[in-house]
Amino acid sequence: EMNVAFLGTGSGYPTPCRGASALAIRYEGDVWLIDCGEGTQTQIMKLKTIRPGQISKIFITHLHGDHMFGLPGLLCTISMALKTVSNLKLVEIYGPLGLRRFLREALNLSRSVLTFKYVVHEIVPNRIQYDGWKPGDPDWNIEEGFGHAIFYDEVMKCWPLCSNKNMTVVAGGLKHRIPSFGFVFTECDKPGKLNNAKLIEYGVPKGPLFGRIKNGEEITLEDGRILKPEDFVGPVQSGKKVAVLQDTCDSWHMREICNNCTLLIHEATNENCQQDRCIANGHSTPAMVAQFANAIGAQKIVLTHVSQRYKHPLTHDVEPDDQTTEILETETRTDF
Amino acid sequence: EMNVAFLGTGSGYPTPCRGASALAIRYEGDVWLIDCGEGTQTQIMKLKTIRPGQISKIFITHLHGDHMFGLPGLLCTISMALKTVSNLKLVEIYGPLGLRRFLREALNLSRSVLTFKYVVHEIVPNRIQYDGWKPGDPDWNIEEGFGHAIFYDEVMKCWPLCSNKNMTVVAGGLKHRIPSFGFVFTECDKPGKLNNAKLIEYGVPKGPLFGRIKNGEEITLEDGRILKPEDFVGPVQSGKKVAVLQDTCDSWHMREICNNCTLLIHEATNENCQQDRCIANGHSTPAMVAQFANAIGAQKIVLTHVSQRYKHPLTHDVEPDDQTTEILETETRTDF
Ligand SMILES: [Zn+2]
Ligand SMILES: [Zn+2]
Ligand SMILES: [Zn+2]
Ligand SMILES: [Zn+2]
């Protein structure tokens, strides 16, 4: 007998309390999905009574983002849930003209290789639904300005992305299954603090002299005394440097630009004993992260991009057999 | 001073306990995002210390889905957060070659009109990162079969989508800002139950006669007695019919195919007093839903696609001034 599960009933965008549009119809073990807003796969997990692999049909009502931006991710998750390649599994998708192209674009660009077949049946709208409508032209979006291509700088050994008075951002190349970039955020050093009280004590008149000595100039007072900046300006406050290295199985091309970072945020997808498989998948283990962190003299490591298999003791009921994130933490501490 | 907020640290896909890749760097009121997996905007809302409108730069490490499928939705939400069109607001996005095209495709197809400007600066990968890599060809995806175009059936007054032995699915046209479809799921009627005990009592031998009488045939026994099916078969069990009508400001084109549905799932984005604005946005009010439900003889209504402004008393701390979903419920009950 048919029953309906509401996965998201919010309009416009998802919130923690109300997901974007999605609902599931269950019928004798089959699950059919209607709409698939962003976060639908997470809602399915919360519900627990539906497994992504059961979904055999998906119906998209229209192409607004709150009804279909979750579709590429859901297909990837169904794919992972199946584990082995299945020539029998077929997901049939029904939706307005244009949906097939969006899915092709999203799956091809993300190099998502699915373990099952899917097919998009496009519904051709009638005139009454939208006069003059035609499938979207992806050539240019009206709100989009002209971006530039950023090429590798052979001298700096990085891609210079942007900088302002406080911060510089560069990218480095990471080895992964597809081109992956690490980003390094370097806060500018700040000049040391000026000891105003001491200057006044030495009889320096408030005004431009204060600025000149702060900028590192020696100044000569009217009575001939010479004041050296090092006696009135504190030590330079060095800026923080944060390196964010996501998916990679080899970070060493970024060694120089990550040097001496305050914080290294690095992926560690699997534990050390799985290093071979992990590297084959383009990912890193705690030992690899620690070794890299030691080489660059990182002050602190935060692990990220952790395989969902490792449960976090604070957010999960951990069963005796469960693997937890503590494994990754311990392995990192061993070498760092 | 720079600080870092972790929005998602999971690999592969988001779960309720660990989001897909995303983190935010905050610096003097500016927020820069690194990666934007599916659900990042929801993680931002949970965090509460970052507002989407503060984000000025986004850095995408690579084009795997768990690092960028949340980007189109996030841009739409930033856009909604700004409320008025801003020529000053610019979001600069840095990511691998191919990202610009994905965003264009996603935003154009979903007809997302942003209230701000964005620009994609593409990072051109080096050979070492992936040999032979080139921007994705969206023409065809290897896992994709050949879908067909489904045209309007003038006789049936709907788009016939699919059917199997248990269920028939058709689409109808809805009026919205872009082509929108409602879906009607009709369970097949099931034949009435055969009264086996009564047949045995009448001396009918077990076997093919049972099947024939169940299928509505009159049967003649060896002794000449004629048995009529209506005396041995219970009433037909009529299937359920569920109509799912998402974004629309006019459902009346679907009146016939929704007739007598067991359950009408219909959008109701705003309350009755906002009907003009609501219709102008392509949406419905409770009164409109109730009127339609009465006309089609729906047995039950479930409202969906509710504006995020209406808080649900069970999942929110409701302040005295808050509007709740009870408004929509009450307005529906008034007319239905
Ligand atoms: Zn919507
Ligand atoms: Zn819509
Ligand atoms: Zn990846
Ligand atoms: Zn990843």
C-alpha cells in the first residue's frame, strides 16, 4: 500500500528545521521521489526508513533550485550506496526540458562515475506554462562579471589568487584524481605597537614624528637627541598563516608555500593501515598529514574530509564495534 | 584577527552529523568560504555567527560534488538574504577550470536572478595534477541511457509519464514563473476478495473455476447451477490517488486529472492576506488550495512549500511576534 514521507516542505531554501522541497512515495519496497531540493539526501538519512539505493524513480516538478539542486548529490550517494556496479539498477528521472543537460553538466564536471544507469525523460512544457520559454542558454549569466584565468606563476611557484591590505591568498597544486587546489591564507605582518607614553616622556611632541618613528625612521629632536625606532616600537606582530588542503594524496608540491603555517587544515580520509587504498583513491592518512606538517613546521593540525565510517563520539551513539574519529586523532598525534 | 569555522568535515557526502566539505574564514566582518558541498547553507544557518550576506569570496578546491554541489543554492540564498538589488555587492569565486560553466548552467536553468554580481576566476590546472584533463564535455554521460521526450496528450489532457501493474503516473501543467508540473499517482483498483469458504460450501472444486469467478465470469457447475461472481467476490478495493502540486499560482488546468484524489499535497507559500503578492510570485494561499481541493473532491490536504517565515511550533522556540504554520492550517480549515 502506498504511503508518503515528507522530506522537505520549505520554500525557497533549506533550513535546519525545514528542508527544501522533497517527498517520497513508498510502494512495495520501491521508493519514488518527488522533487529533490538541496539537502534531500541528508533528510533521507534522518528519516532512516528509506535507503537511497531503493529509489527507482525521481519526478522533478520544475527547475527552480529549491526543487532540484540536491539531485546530482543524491545520484552520487545512491551510487556509493550500491557499492558494486549494477547493470540492473536503473533510476528513471522525469522533469522539465533542460533537466537532462543540467545533470550531464553536473555529473561530468564533477567526474562522478555512477555505479548504475539513469535516464532523464524530459517533459516538454506547453505554451500556457511560460510564454517564450526555451531551454537555458549557458553562455552567459546576466549577473556574472568577467572573471579572469589564473595561470601558474613559475617564479612564485603558485597561483596568486588575490590580496588586500590584510591578507594574501595563493593556490598550490595537489595530486588527486582530478585537479585539486590547496589554498594558503597569509595575514600580513602588523607593525609593532608604538610606546606612546615613552615618547611623551622623552618630550616628543604629538604629531607627524610619532608616525615616522612607527614606520621605522630614526628621528632627531630639536635638542639634537636621536631616537631609534627599536627603542619605541614593539616587535612586529606576525600574521597568521592558514593552509587548507582538501582532497589530495600528495601535498608535497605545496611544501614551500605552506612553510611555517600557524594552522594546517588537511584532509585525512582514512586511517594509516588503509594507506594503499587511500592513496589509490587520491586521499591521505594521518601519518601522511603528520609527516607533511612536520616538514613545513606547522604549529597546529586540524583534520578534515574524514570518511563517514569514523563516528564522532560526541554526535553519535558509538557501538563497541564502531570506528571513531579518535583513531585518526591518535594516529596523527603519534607522528606530529 | 582571522578565525576559522568548520561547516562540514565529512568526505563523499553529507550526513546529519557531519556536513560535506566547507569551512569559513572570518576576518574583520568579511567571510570567505572554502569549498561548498551540498548543505553548506544549512550548516551556516546552524552556526548562527555567519550570515550568508557577509560572504564575499568563495574558494573551491576541486570539482568533486562533495566540494561544490552546494554553491548554486548558496548563491541563491545570499541573493535572498540581500533583499534589495545591490550593485556594490560582489562575490568573487575562485576554482578550477570548468566551475564557471557549471554555475552558469545551474543558475540559468533554474532561472535564478541574483541581487548581486558574481565573478568566477578559473584556476588553470597544471599537467602534474591530471594528465590529459580537459573541461568536461556535457554532451553525454556514460551512465546515461536514452531518455525520451514526453509530449502533452491532447486526448488524455495530461503528460503520461509511466505505469506499471500497481500504479499510473501522469503530469499536469501548473502556472508558475517557469514551467512547473504537478504529478498524480494513481494506484490501480484491486479486485474484490474471493470468498473461498463460500465457494467450497457451494461444492465448487478448487482449481481454475476459482480464478474465473474471481475475474468476474459467471460459472456453471456440473449439476447445472449457475454461480454469479457478485455473490462470491467482495467489492472492488479502489486504489489511492495522490496528487502532488508544487509551485503554482493556478492549479485549475489539473482539475480533471486530480479529481477525487485521496490526498492532495499542495503548495501554500503564504497566508491569505498576501494573495496578490503570492500570486505575482507564482504561488498559492490556503484559500486557493481549499477552493481547489473542494472542487476536485479531495479527501485530505497536506500543505507544503511553506515560506520559511512561518515557524513550526514543534521545532522552533516561538516568540510572541512570530508567525507560525498554524496560520496556514487554520486558513485551510476555514474553507475546506
Ligand atoms: Zn519552490
Ligand atoms: Zn518555484
Ligand atoms: Zn575529491
Ligand atoms: Zn572530497
